[in-house]
Amino acid sequence: MATHSTACTYVIFGATGNLSRVKLMPALYQLEAAGKLPPGSRILALGRRPWSRQKCIDVVQGWIAEKPADGQNPKVLDAFARRLDYFQCDLDDPAMYDRLRETLRGDNSYPANTIYYMAISPDGFSQVVERLSNARLLSETDGWRRVVVEKPFGYDLKSARALQQAIGNHLREQQIYRIDHYLGKGTVQNVLVFRFANTLMEPLWNRNYIDHIQITHSETLGVGSRAPFYEGTGALRDMIQSHLLQLLTLVAMEPPVSMEAEALRDEKVKVLRSIRPIAPDDVESHAFRAQYSEGIVGGRPVPGYLQETGVAPESSTETYAALKLFVDNWRWRDVPFYLRTGKRMAAQHSLVSICFRHPPQQFFRGTQAGQIRQNWILLGIQPCECLRMEITVKEPGLEMRTRQTSLDASLNQDGDRPNDAYEELLLDVIDGDRSLFLRYDEVERAWGVVDPVLRSWAGERRQIHTYPAGSWGPEESRRLFEKEAHRWRHSLDPETV
Ligand code: BG6
């Protein structure tokens, strides 16, 4: 049972939508099952659909049942249903916010501490915040008010600034929880533990020993039903500006003064500030984009991006993006960081791969051991949550042959249910812990990193590269590599390096 948190009301805007279905409601249910929701807390689902309370409960229980692996318990379902209520509304109707206030204040089963979760289209954030404020729903006279803002926070640097200004008129920074769900993933947090709870790595964690770093997020899924969102977004904004740059900051940051939110975020911002700006003339050698064409995924033929419903016939939206970045500070100067993401790729995984330098001398060159491979540290984020260190060892036998083996420091046992990132983050909002949420300056700096590329791509007339669905993306992306010997690390498996 949560001991520190006080009861609160979770108001979910867009509660009938996809995010609510696949992430928010199942995560809140899991928090219920773990006894983490403070007693007396309520959940108010807001949506346009004409649902009754019972209809909402039935639908939400159906969503929870869609994740059978998570297990269900009738008692927990019942307790969860008792917290849940439905409020039908049209967000564009200004009078609705007074009605919402009457509902929340007129019924003392709703705790005054309130979280507003914006699971709505990003272009609606500022209007909803303004109207909540006008209806005095953000004032903290009788408890706290917190607003969770989903990504993307803005569309580019300029629009992020405008959004910040708009919501900043009504909210203090401490009330704003900018979510990047990647930070709720267990292995992402493990990057910090691995680095700062072990002294072993620290002497090696720098340009003297590390050759380059790769951060990959690949998916086998296509855009599915999200084309209207994705068409105006693309892979660089959708994944790199947010999730992958966040991962980069955790890998590259200096040890913070403490694990307090501000100390952690100060260090992340320092990394973002140290990233060498990509000059317009360097975009070609630092950024690459492509789009999937038809192909085979999981043995099944799938359409290309241009054939997906809702995609413009001449669309140049990228479904694959890769960047080469340099962090110009004492620790990392001249170490390339390669970031890469794509939809409809050969495999689904997220991986941080750290490649160490060659030993200074190739002692075994004249023997059958031949050229010694570089060491790698692999941080598997998903689906395999693992931490492996690849080293070279001598094979048993009379001959001097070597092979790669890996030291595995993975924690998860078979059968462990990994927590969903949203469980952690939804709970952090209740607890008022902002360390895994983005401060505005982080968001602004991250837009600053990708903005030159976005601008250059927006003005480019050339046809975008394509890659067959089910592949690892175009060969041409190799043009980003600093050294001929560099290549994409696709897998945790040493044989396929
Ligand atoms: C979201 C992106 O933020 O992250 C999606 O909008 C992407 O396009 C998703 O598929 C990936 O996150 P996860 O946790 O599902 O791997």
C-alpha cells in the first residue's frame, strides 16, 4: 500500500482514445493490483462518446483483458471499477469546464489533489490548460494540481516555445509533468545504476576507451492507424527528438550531485548543450532519412508507407531516421554517437551499444586468433532487458584461437513481468517525483539539436530513400559513419556483429 502519497483524482482527457486503451488504463489497473494507488483516489475518464459510467467500466475492463499476460484478479477489477467514473464532454465547449468543476467540487468523493492527464492531440494542450485555468481548476488553494503533457511537446523549436509560453501563463513549472515514457522503462533507469552504482566502468567511460556509441530503436510495426499523426511528425520528431536523445543524455551525462530531480535534469541539459550543432552544410553527412516500401514482415507481405491509409501519395515523411552527433565536452569530444530508428524494420528492439577501442597493439595477428574484435557493452532496453559485456577469450585447445563471449548481468528471470513504463510514471506523478519527466529547457535543447535537420529536410526536393519493409534500412545510411570499419549493430548476438 502506498504510504507516502495522498489520495488524488486522476482526470484523463482523451480517455476513450488509443493511449488510454493500450497504456494508461492497463497501467492504472496494475497500480491497483500492486496496492500503489492511494486509498480514496478516483479516476475520472473524459471523452466525447456518450457512455454511461457502467459502459466505461465495461470498456475499460475489456481493455485490461486485452493484456492477458498481466493477469487479472476479479477483486482488483472490482476495486478498480469503484474508482472509475465517466464524464462526457466536448473539449471545445468552454461551458464544459464549469460543469467539470461542479462535478469535481460538488462530490466529495473526488479528492482535491488533482492530476490532469492530456491524452489528447498535442494541438489541444494549450487550449485545455487555458480553459482549466479560467474555470479555476488549476488553482492550488485546497491541494495540488498537476498536469501531465504527452509528447510531442511542440512540433519544432518555435512551436515548443509558443506552447511553453501558453501553458506557462497558467502553470508553475513544478505543476507540469512532460512525459517521455522511455524514462519509465526499467532498463533505461538501469543505465544510471550501471554507471553510477559501479566504480568499475567510470574510468573507461570516456573518449580514451570508447570508440563510438549506437542507440537504436527499431520496430516491425508500420504506422497502422496513426497516419494522420505520423504524416506531420516523422521518425526524427517522433523518436529521436524525444526518446533517443533522452537515452543519449543518460549514457553521456556526468555524475549528478544527487539523484534529485533537479540535479539529474541539470546534468542532462549540460549534455544537450554540449551537442555540436549540425550546420546546414553538414546535414547530409550527419542525418539520413528513408521511408519503407512494401516488403515482408514476420513472413507476411505488408504494404509500403505510401500505400498506408491516410498517407499522401507523394509523402516524404520519413519512417527511418539516423543521426550522427558529437558531444563536445571533455569526456566525449570526437566520439560519434549514432542514433537510429525505424518502423517496419527487420526486428523489434531498443538497444544501446557501446563499442570500445581496439587494443593498442594487435598481439595475436600472426596467429589463428587473427584480428581481435572490439569489446562491446550492450544495454538491451526491449524486448530483452539485459546488460551484456562482450569480451574475447581463448578457445580451449592447443591452438591460439579466440572467440567472443559475453558476461551477462541481466536481472530479469524468466517469467518476471516487466513493469510497463507508464506504471512507474503515473505513480511518480501521484508522488510528485519529477525526476523522470522533462524540464522545459531539456525539451528546448532537444529541439535545438534536431531543428537544423528538420529545416533542411523540409526544403529538400530530392526523392527520399526507401527500404523494403522487414529490412534493416538502406545501405546508404552508412554515409554517416566516421570510420570505414563502423557498421550498424543490429543485435545482441555476437555472431551477427
Ligand atoms: C512513441 C512513438 O512515443 O513511442 C511511437 O510515438 C513508438 O511511434 C513508441 O512506436 C515506441 O515506444 P514503445 O515503448 O512502444 O517501444
